[in-house]
Amino acid sequence: MSGPLIIVLSFAYLGLLFAVAWWADRRADQGRSVVAHPTVYALSLAVYCTAWTFYGSVGRAAESGLGFLTIYLGPTLIALLWGSLALKMVRVAKAERIISIADFIASRYGKSQLLGGLVTIVAVIGVIPYIALQLKAVSWSFTILLDYPVVRMPSAADVPPWADTAFIVALLLAAFTILFGTRHLDASQRYEGLVAAIAFESIVKLTAFLVAGVVLTLWLLGPAHFELAIAADDPRLQPLLQPRVPPFQDWFATSLLAALAVMLLPRQFQVTVVENSDERHLRRALWLFPLYLLLINLFVVPIAIAGLVAFPNGDVDADTFILTLPILLQLPWLALLVFIGGLSAATGMVIVETIALSTMVSNDLVLPLLLRRWRRRSPPADLGRWLLAIRRGAILIILLLGYGYYRLAGEAYELVSIGLVSFVAVAQFAPMVIGGLYWRGGTREGALAGLTAGFLVWMYTLLLPYFAMSGWLPPAFMEAGPGGVQLLAPLALFGFEGWNQVTHGLFWSLAANIGSFLLISSLREPNAVEAAQARIFVDATRHGGAGKAPLWRGSAEIAELMSLAERFLGPERTAAAFADYARRRGVARAQLLPPDAATVYFAETLLSGAIGGASARVMVASVTEEEIIGMDEVLNILDEANEIRAYSHELERKSQALEAATAELRAANLQLQELDRLKDDFMSSVTHELRTPLASIRAFSEILHDDPDLAVEQRQRFIAILVSETERLSRLVNQVLDLAKIESGHADWRNEVVILQETIAQALSTTEQLLRERGIVVTLEQPATPAAVWADRDRLIQVLVNLLANAAKFAPAGDPEVPGQVRVSLAAAGADWRVCVTDNGPGIPEHERELVFEKFRQSASGGNKPLGTGLGLPISRQIIEHLGGRVWAEAAPEKGARLCFDLPAHAPPPA
Amino acid sequence: MNKRILIIDDEPNIVISLQFLMERAGYLVEVASDGEAGLDLVRAQPPDLIVLDVMMPKLDGFGVLEAIRADSALAGVRVLMLTAKGREAEQRKGLELGADAYMPKPFSTRDLVARVKALLDEDT
């Protein structure tokens, strides 16, 4: 087949791709975006299927049967988790204007420039072999097609680069990518045209593969080919005709690897996360992407069988079956279609991958270095042009590195294993990304340590062996280990043998990675910025994602922020962005924006879209003065969950307190009601007690008044009653007031040393007349030594008088045979002095002995009423208890009642 | 024939005043100083009228009144209750139990005498 035809066709195809992109961009400018469609989004994810899929699947199937499926099984399974995982990533990226996987990881761990740079280096080194693979595929397919109708494998290229197809392909793709990908600066302005082109490319490669699959399968099922093959009993067909599941650990490792790669490869992050225009599109991708993977693998096994049948000698590389079979069958149109399909798969991957990588290189690698230099010298005015130039340079360099790798190492391995090596490198991001989305404890140092450890192990177990195979290193090193130390052999680390190389490398690199990440992260608590970012990432799917409490405090000038943004975005876009933001905040002009945390955050996010989060943070910090916010504050401000927890805790506590208070109130209320009832009773009793003497007084007053002719004796008698009832009345009133005073604590107490003997004597003299009238004999027993207590003398006399009056009341009177007797005794009782007054009256029944001390509860055993008010004993009890003693009633040894009180003996101060 | 009046009250001075008032009005007066003693006297020889205190030891005025009204033999006995408990509830309770009149302490001597006279005149 003529070279020019193929070349013209290739260019025509690339031109078509470009036209699609241009058309989509125009539609986007007109506001009728084609990309804002879930199917387009899902198709663009199929950039996952590269030339490696297109050619390599058949190769892997021919070699190992169903093993090739794992690379598609992993992504299919992980798509099930997109509802959480990818949704979180999309939301975070939107909120933080994240534009690459490096940006994502750097942002998560405190916007660390160092981490962003490291991720970039890992990504570039890890993905370069993968790009080399695409170059190899395009150049091989081109060379094979050139030989049509002869089927011949290309010889190892030993031509100078300018004559090497792969080199030319690399340059062409670089040019094409630069055209596609570096027209805007703000990478967060999505590449609509690019996405449309990728979606188109996905349709092309799928169509090519399906058409080839149908044609070749029909041929295989045609006259006798299949039967022939089976009859030939070719051992190479065994794995395909009697499929075996590969060893579990390999199967698991490859699935895991592919599952991680489909999320973490720079180009996959670009199409899945950065280019996502609507998170609902994920829902279609959830089933459409796995379906695409299924379709593109549908004919892999038949084609592999057909290839093995058609080329029984094994001199044709199985990776090329899909192309060499149409050549063998003399189907030039199909060969061309397959070539275009392969070209499509390769270009799609290369374009998106290099755009993503170049953004990372410029934002996370070169810009931080420049920023460091510009700290001393002033930066150029138009930074935007600089950045574009850097990105273009990066695209070219990455493709040339890819070519270099292809020239140096690409011959040694088939396509599939090159791809898997890249996958393992990219899988090193998994702990940082997935850990960062679900675990708050990761720190910058932890991420750096994990990534470094994983990457070093990757280089040692996977990259070095490739170099050794390519003759750069002595092969003996692989088996025996460095310096003959078997344990450190790159292919059997620590004596681990029997696993395939990729599984082995994946296991050890991830083990080192996760171990270091967790260990180093556990060394310290996340700092303020890390905690803030952790919250944004981990809680992305809670409270609607984008809502962020900006964690910033300091001073800033709007003019400075704007001029900073102008350097990168140009005056127009800056003005438009700030004006839009001002409108959203309800401010008339951008210049009037408050220089607060939200505005600074806006400026930083705006810049992030152009130069990545970490650099944006540094740039914004250079024009603002930020105050350090302490960790305590951060925890207080940030941990919303904590806050809510604390809040509900507080609520719970308060409602408990409320319940307790209610219970207390209820109890207090009951007590109040009880007190109120008692008060009512008391009032009623007092009224009753007042009315009784009043009744007598009124009656006799009226009698005396109405009956002036009353006999003198009668008159004298009645007046005596009047006097005594009046006395009773005033006594009652005094006692009620007294009691109220003592009970309310308002009484005056003139406490002093009181000698009990003296007070007893005084009380006896006060009651002398009463006792004598009733014919009562008083006996007194008391020690000679003065019994001193600390008390109010008058009140103590009052108590004794009450007790004596009480005794006089109940002691028998008027019966000459049984004379009333009252005995007063004073004696020591432990540390107290005890005074008892005993009568020989009826005594108090046991159940009434406490009642007598209650107000108006005179013993029912009667007695001479006018003598008592019913308040004497209650008042006595109040007084004695106030003085620290106690008073009680008991039965007298023989007959009668005995009322006693104890008072603490007063120790006289040592002389 | 002079009407007979029984005074049941535990306040000696009040009893003295009541006795003086009733005797001056021309009635025969008997005295009891608690409910039980009073009830014994009522049963022994039913009086025409009882001046009954409420608050008394042993058996209070309401108890005495109930016992009297439960005894059909004592149906003709008039009861005037006299108490220091001025509450309406008490008064109502007394009247419900069958007291013929209810007077609070302190009482007006003239009102009391007039009341007693009125109650006793109803019979004749």
C-alpha cells in the first residue's frame, strides 16, 4: 500500500478530529454545548481504551486466554463506586477549581507545592512508557500497513530518528496536541472541543474494532477454518478454547491496578473529573462506560483464535493480529479502517495525557521554581504567555521522552506489560487520593513519604528490570540482587517468588506506600490547612459540597488581588470574573468588594484554575497578609460534624437539665402547696385560737354593759375573766409573732454564757404564782457546779416557763389526795446539759409525743385550756433547736409526762 | 314549764357567759365540757335546745350532732352550733348535718339570746 495514501488518510482523520473539536468549541461559544450531554461524557471516558486495548488485548488473549479481561473488569467494578468516589472528586474539583491529579493531591494535603511537584514527577515518569507504547503502536501499524499485501513484522528500528516513523508521529502528535490543548490558559475552563473530539475518537475506534471483529469472526466461522484449527490441536489455542482463570493474585492485582488507573491516570482524571460539566452525567457513565468496555472486548477472543489459526508458525506478533489478518485476507479497506481505529485510540490517549501532564508540569513543577526565583526578581508582566509557552514546551518534551523510551526500551516488551508498568506507577496515587477522600488524618509529610516510598519501590521492582532487559544493566542483577544479596533481588523482593512481575511490584510498592503514608501521617495531627482541606474533601458529598467556610484571616487589598489575577488571566477575564463575583455578593463594583476571607478565597480559586491550587496559594499569600490561625481555632471553626455533635450533645444536656429543673419545680411546687396548706391551717388555727378568748371578752363585756344592776361579786368575777382572757389574747398574739420571727430567721438572738441554774430559778419565780394556785409541789435537782451553756437568756427562760406551764396544766389539781407534783432536774448528759420537767399528770400517749410540739396540737387529754395557747411547745422546740440542742417528750418513770431538752455544755475558756 | 338548755363547750369562760345569759333569759341550764359527756346528758334527758361548740376534746360538735340526728328519739331537740371556726365550709357542714342554727364566735349576746328564744318559740 502506498505511503502517501496512508499518510493522507491519517491526516484526513486528524483533520476531521480537529474539525469536530472546532465545531464543538464554536457550539460551546454559542451556548449550545454538545459536551453537556451525558453520553458524550461517558464516551470521552473511553479514552481509557488506547492502542494498548486496540492491539494489545488480542495479544494478551492469544498469550494467556482470559487474563486480558481483568484490565476491563477492574474499571467495570470500580464504576459501581463512582456514585461516591467520583462524585466526591468532581465536587471537590469544582469547589477548589482543581485542574489535575497533582493539583488534587497537593490541594488535599495543605496545598503543598512540594507534593504537587512529586506527583507530577511520578506521573510523568510513570506515564512516559505508556506514551511510548502509543508511538510504537502507530509506527508499527504504519510500517506493517506499508508492506501490504505482505505480512511482515517491522524490524528493530536502527534508523536515525528523523527517518523513524515513531519520531515523526511524536512530533506530529505534539503539534496537534499544542493546537488542541494550549489555546486557553485557564485550564479549568474546560476543553469542550477536546472532549467532543475524544468522544468522536471513541466511536471511531469502537466501530473499527467491531467491524474487524465481525469480519474476522465470520471468516473464522467460514469454511472449515475453525474445524481445521481444532483438528490441528494447536497447543497455542489451549488457553482460548479451554479458558482458565489466571492465578488469583494476578487476577486480583491486575483488576485492582486497572480499577485504580481508570481513576488516577492523568488523562482519566482530566476527562472524568476536570472535564465533567454536570455531576449527574456520572450516572450515565456508570453503565455506559462498562458497556463500552464490554463491546470493545467482544471480539478479542475470536480474533486471537483467528490469528493463531491463520499464522500457525508464530512468526507474527499476536499484538498485530487485528491488522495483519485483514492484510492476509486481502481486505485493504478493513486494514485501513483498523489502522485508523488504532491511530484514533493512540492519538486520543496521547493528546489528553500530554495536555494533562503539561498542565501538571507547568503548574506544579516549573511555576513553583519560577515563583521562587521571582521572589528576588520581579516577575514578567504577562505571566499568562509564559505559562502557555511552558505548557507547549512540556508537551513537546513529554512526547520526545516517550519517543526516547520507545527507542531505548520499547522493543523489549509487548504492549500490555508496558501499560501495566505505567498503571503501577499511577496506582501510587491511590492511598493519597482515596485515603484523602475518606480519612481526615493524612498529612503532607505522610503523603510525601508514601508517594516517595511507593515510587522508589516501583522503580526498583518494575523500571529497573526493564532497563536490564534492554541491556542497560547486567541481567544477573535481576536474579541475584544487588551485590548478590538475594533478599533484595528486584524480581523477588524479600524472597517473594512465584508471582508475576507486575503483581509483585504492585504488592511491594503499595505496601511501602500505604505503610509510610499511615506511619508518617500518624506522627502528628493535621495542621490548620490540612484539616481545612480534609474537611472539604471528606465531606464533599455532605452539605452539598461546594459550601466552604473560608479559613483565612488577615488583610488584603482588592486592587492587589486583581492585578495579581490580571498577570495570569489578562485584564478582561479578570475584570469579568471579579465583576461576576461582586454581583453574586451583591456589591456594585469589584473595587468595592470587602477584602475578607471569602474574597481572598475567590481570588485564590480563580488563580487555581490557571496555575493550580498550591501555586495559587503562594501567589495570593504574596499580596495578602495572612494571620496564622491556631489549630484550636481551626478545630472549632472547621469540624462542623464536631460542632453538630457538640450542639446535639448540648441540646441533650439542656433537655436533661430542663427535665431536672421541671422535676425540681414540681417538687418545689408540691412543697409550696404543702407549705401553703400548712399556712392555711396555721391561719385557721390562729383565727380559731384568737376567736375563743375574743368570744369570752365580747360576751362578758356585753353582759357588763347591758346589765348595770349586776351583783358586785358577779361583776368582779366577770371582770377577772375579762382580764385573764385579755392576757391570754395578748400572749397568743405575742407568741404567734414570736414564732413567725424565729421561723423566718428574723429573730434577734443575744447569745451569751448562761448558767442553767440561774435560768431555772428565774423561770420558777415567774411561774411561782401559777404553781402555787394549783397547789403543785415543785422539787428541784441540780448539781452544785454551774452548768454553762451558750444561749439567749430570755428565750431560754421562755422555754423553761413553757415547760413548767405545760407541767402545771397537766399535773392534777384540786384533788387533796393526789397533789400535783412537778420535778425539775438538771444533769450532765455526755457533752450536753439535760433539763427535764416531769409532772404526775395523765402522761402523753406515745403516738402524741411528737404532736405536742406541733402548733395548736394540744394533747387531747384536755386540761385547763386558758393556760395554753398551743404555741408554747412549738416555740420551745424552735428555740432549743436554734441553740443546737433538742427537745422531746417521754413517759415519766412512774406516772405522768416528762419533757426534756439537751443543750451543748459551754466549755469555759481556759483561765 | 321552763325550757331546758344544754351547753356543750370546753371553754370554761364561755360556758360561764352562756350559762349566765341563758339563766337570765329564764331557761334551765345544764353544762357539759366535752362531746361525750354532753351526749350522755342528751340521752339521759333530752333538752329542748343544745348550744354546741365544734372544737372539743374526745368528741367534737359535728359528732355530737350526727349522733343526735341519728337518734329518732331526739328528733325534737334543737341544736344551735357555736364555733370559732368561721369558715363557710364549716357552717354549711353544720347545717347539712341538721343544725338548726349556726353562730360564729365571738357572738353577739343579744343575737344569741334572740336566736335561742326564736328556736324554742317555734315549738310552742
